[in-house]
Amino acid sequence: MQLVSLSHVNDPATTTIYPGDPPFELETVATIERDGYYLRFVRQGEHTGTHWGAPGHFNQGEPLADELDLHDLHRPAVKIDVREKCARDPGYAVTVADVEAWEKRHGRIPDESMVIIWTGWDAKWGTAGFTRAHPGFAVETARWLIGTGRVGHRGGTGTDAFSPDVGADETFAVSRLIYQRHRISLEILANLQSLPETGAHILCGGQINRAGSGSPALIYGLLP
């Protein structure tokens, strides 16, 4: 299989922080010249940059990062290209009809998949435009993906924007639906042009913190 990276490189100069999250900071605490080795102190939120979120991120009592299974972090993946619609409407909400149109071309989404939308927001990374209104899934689309088994018990959603919710939704209705059972959300993805529409798998790395809400991550696409 071919391996591709779907993660941004974190850099304090360019990493866009969700409003209200802690700043991302790197401090050099040891140098080779002075200490014989190089080491930095990292300060960041659990959802800084490219990351995945655990169900307990939005739902009390649902699994946290250390309570997930390895299979929850390795799922079949599909990519739905909605860039054209999102370019016309920055707050576009992906509809059931969008997914059904995709399935007419590519076949039914496998059960318990990661359903990833390619909105074009990855091109805005590091700019003020990334934090403004962004696209996401419509609430009824999230319900449909869950109810039909397409994301099932341990699938989820993915996006190159901040979250599966449209940016204008301050209730995080889609997140509250997706982040249940063992479903996860992949957020601030990069390099989605390298991910095929279907046939790939997603592999999520990142550290597992005790009772973590998720993790900054290296997220890989495994291509057939």
C-alpha cells in the first residue's frame, strides 16, 4: 500500500488556533551546544492543528482517547469533493443528496467508514480566512450517516476545516451526534488531493493521553 500524510506541520508562525483554545508554543529547553542534546517544551491544546477527537470531547460518559480501540483509529475512508459548492457558500452544509450523488458514481459507502469532506479549507491554513465561517455537514446528513450504518458504531467524519459542524453553528449539533459510541472526528486535514474517493483507509496516530479528548495527530491515508 502507498502511504500519504494528511496532516499539517505545526508551526507557531502558521498554526491556526480555534478561538478560545490555548496558544501553540514551542520553547527550546536544551541545545546540543549547551546540553549535548536538543529538546523543546511543547504547549498546545489536544485539538491543535490536524487532530482527531474522541467521543467524550462533546458527550459526558462517552469513551475518551485511552478508552478507544485500535480499530477505532484505522477505518475505511471515502472522500466527497464539495469544494465547488463551498467556494460559492463558505457556510455550506453537505446534504444527504450530496452523499447520494457521490454513491451513484462510486457505490455505497462501506459500513463504519470515515466520511471525509474536501471543502478546500486546507488552502486557507495559516490565514485569517481559516477561522471564519466554514463548511460542514448538515445535521440531517449526520443523522442519516449514523442511522444507515455508513458511519455506524466506530466510523466517523473528516474535514479539512475546523470541525464537522458548519462554522455558524454554536451548538455543535453535528459534533454531538458524531461523537458518540466509538465514532471519532478527523479535523484540519491536509493534502486531501492525494486521497482517492474510495478504496483507501485512514490510520490515526498521535499520543494517547489518559482521559484525553483527542490528540494532535499524524493522520495517514493508506492507499491500495
